[in-house]
Amino acid sequence: MGLFSSSKDSTATEPAEPLQAVSQAPLGVVQAFTTHKQPITLKLQEMKKSFTGDSFHIKDAVSDQPVLECKTKSFSLHTRKEFVDLQGQTLFRLKKKIIALHATVEGLSPNDDAVLFTVKKGSSFTQTKLDVTFQNAADGQNMVLSLRGNFSGRSATMTLGGEKGPVVGRISREYLNAREVISNKQTYFLTIAPGVDAALLAAVCVILDEMENEAKASAAGAVGA
């Protein structure tokens, strides 16, 4: 059956239209996570927060079976997030660029620290904007994904090649229950087009969560100053 179940029967989040394949070649940086032939929906659940940051359980939203995991690890004064498959192999790790005009995160190969993808936050007062660049593993082509949305409105859309390109993914947030409000833990649903790298899009969702949290903390600090 493979890693995933089709999302067509999922009641967790239903897109307005089913997502279609956007490319003849698989799209992404980890080809093992591009094999699904139908749209899929992943459920990303934030684990217990700690001083090292947020980790996420990532499951198939239909079967509730684990797909991969985002782990936060602490090394000396630094922390990093690693995406790990079900065999415990690290797919890539996330690293913030310290010197950058806009908030930027790189996805690095676990073997040689080569940059697999880059996620950069754009400037906008009215919506959330992220741009994702990577070299496609299947054919070596340079690719751009654009994320746009009103995340305070609990949703965002990812497109290929620009805002008006075909949709490759949709993110929505579950309304918090009382326990989640107290713990401040989030649950996201990520719907992914056929043949698009589920690990890459899950990483974009996690990066978006982190950037939004940092923006809120910065705004709160400015108010309290």
C-alpha cells in the first residue's frame, strides 16, 4: 500500500477541489516521499514544548499511521530540527541563516551539509508569504514554490512557480480544544498533490509554524518594552 492513504475519504480537511498532479516528474528533494498517485493529507501534531523548541508527530490523516517525524535536538548552545523516516534515517535537518535580510531556513543533507532547499519569508503586512527554492531530485531542474495565506485565518496555499501557479499543497489548522489552548500546542492538516514530496511540504509547514511563533514573540516583546 505504500506510505500513504488517499485523502479522498478524509474528513479532517477537505479542499475545495481535489489536488491534481502538477508535473510529469516527481517534485521534491526526497523521492521516497513522492510516490503517492492520489492527493494525501498529513496530520502534524505538535509534541510537548520544551526549551529546545517544538517537535512534531507526522501521520497519515486517514489511517493515523506514522509517516515521519520532526525531532528537535539540542547541541551545546544551538538547537536544530531533523526530519526522520520510519527507519530512523535522517532525511534532512533545518538550519536558520543568521545573516539574512529576511528570515531564512535551509534544509541540509545529513551526509555533507549540502543545501537541499531554502525557505525564505517575504515581506507583507496583509498575508503570510514564504518562497521555497530547491533543485528537483528527479530531473535536476531548479524549482520555486510559493506559500501565501492568512495564517491568523488558519490556512495557507502552496503553488508551483509563483502565486498563480498550480496548487501543490494546502495547510489548515485545527481549532484548539481546551487542552491544546492550555498547552499551546498546534495541530495542522497538510494536503499534498500527487507526486509532490510530502517530507518537503511537511518541513515548510513546520518552518511556517516556527516563523509565526517568532513573529508573535517579537510583537509581544515590542508591546511589553
